[in-house]
Amino acid sequence: MFSQQQRQQQLMLDARRHQMQMRAAKQQPSTSSSNNDTPSRQQMQPQSGIMGSKYDDLPILEPGDVIFIGENPGSVGLVPAFFGPFESACQHGPLSIIQSIVSSNSLTPAFLHHGLTRTLHSGNIEVAHYLLDRGAPIVRETPSNIFFVPLERQIALFELFIQYGWIPNTPGYYGSTLLPRTVKSPPLLRWFLDHGANPNLGVQKTSHDRCGGPDTSSCAALEAAAIHGGVEAVCMLLDAGAKIQNGVPLHYAAGACPPGTNPHAGRVVLSWEFDTSRIPVMELLVARGADVNQREESRHMVAQYAIVHAVMAGAVERVKWLLEHGADPYKRGSWGSAAEYAHTSGSGEISKVIEEFTKDND
């Protein structure tokens, strides 16, 4: 890992390298607009001098812009004197301070974008509108900042972003879309779907392959709803065309665990309320075509059957429900069968449930 000093040195090297590139570009004949204040298309291209940084797709127009690729530009020591008041006003207002600073200085899109991210965290719609109007760009990770504010402001801010060219299917960081992050909030999920969010849209590459078009065989949103959403969210996605066959949402619902728990790190103990809270979702998925004995095919070592996921989660009530709806506790996958896993993990209660169900149905 780089130390802070090494990182700052790398930032400066990248800035000097980019400055030299810009000088060389300015010496070449320009074919752009006659407006000399307008950056050329080459200059406006996002730079990726520091791969993996949160905003590494920001347009870099000045050497100092590289500091806005990271999270804490103020700590780098290269920001102008008015940076502090500007950042504070973006978070707390008033708009008049921001207007004064912006109108009195030549600010780059990267600088304005930093102000926009701080504004989004505070949910100030008026300031966000002003910064977008003055040239703050919306890059891959920008919309994610909206999730920090209350729901009513989230929808208003997403509405504002639409005015500036963003749409719910716009790929974000690593090409993923935001729809799976909306499943805990039915009103926000409804807004996304009403504004064209594709429930089967998966991770999008930066450029389409020869077959053309992005991947539309994803189950990410439906699987997220199966874990974190309720019946309403799952129903909305299914009604919008989400395809159960694209993934294994029943497995996700069956194996849902409380936040902070991991069946691979230790035995999970569920409350009856949490255990049964997924059963209505499971009922809906099965009613809409999910197979209780579907085998998940994966390159990784996974519990390939929904009932094994339920056993791993310690979900006694879900195991009972799956057995009653035809799940086979003796189908073996990468982690063995449900009966085997219950025995080896020491879950005596689940083992007893499986044994009694088997006897009753022989």
C-alpha cells in the first residue's frame, strides 16, 4: 500500500504529466469551436491517472484537478483559499456564497463536481441545481451520493439529474446500475421503474461487445429484493418484467441473514420474526415460477439449493416451508445436502425437522 506521502507524490507526477500533455495539445491546430474559452474534446476526456479512485472518470482540465479524484482533497494541500468557504456553503448554504465564489473565479468541472457531491450529501436541491447549471458533471459515482438524504429529497434530486441527461439505466461504478439499491424503499423503486429502469439490466461494460447492447440477463435487482425488500418490492419488479430464471432469488430469500452475520464465519441464530419475514417473499417467488429444487450453476463453491441456504442461515421456519412445498433435503450440491449440512453444522433442531418430515412422507 502507498503511504500518504507517496500518494501525494504520485498525484503531483500525474498532474505534471497531464500539464505537459495539455501544453502539447495546445500547440497543435485546433478544429474545435472558435470560442477560445471552450476546452477541446481531447481536453475534456476523463482521465484515469489513478485507477480505482472513486471519481477517476472526472474531466481533468487543470493540474490541480487530480486532487478531486479522491475523497478528501482538502488534506492534499493544493486547494485554493476559498475552498473551505465553498465546501461549507455547499453543505450548509447559503446559495449566495456559492454564487459569489463561482462568479468570481474560473472553476473547473472537477472543482464544481466536488461541491456537488457535498451538496448531495446535505440534500440541498437549489444548490445542486445551480452547480449542475454551471457545469458540474455527473460521472459514474455521482448519483450514489443521493442515497445519503431522506427519501423525499432523493426522488427530487434524481428528478433533477434527469434534467441533465442522467437516466436510471446509466451505468455507475464498475458498470452497475442503481436499481438494486432501491429495493428497501418501494416509493423510490417505483420511481425508478416508472422512469424506465430495466429490472434485468446487469453490469454494463464501458463499450458494447460485437453482439451489441448491454447485458439484460441479470437478476441483481430481484435477488437484492429477495434479501432486503418486502413482497411489495418483489412484486413490483416481477410486474415490471424481472425474470426469475435469470438467477436464484428464492435461494437469496431462503438464506437471508441479519446484517453483520455470516454463516461461513459462525453459526447464525435467527429470531422467529426474522426467519418468517422472508416466507411471504418465498411464497410469491414460487407462485410466479421459482423452482424449490432449482440447482444453481456457478463457477464458485456455493450452496446450490434453496433449502441448503435456509439450513446454513439457521432458518428453521423456512426449512419447514420449503419441505412442505416439495424441496428435497437429500439433493447434494457443493456443500452437501440440506440433511448433511444440518448434521455436520450441529443444527439439531433442523435435523429433527428434516427427519420427522421424511418419516411422515415415506
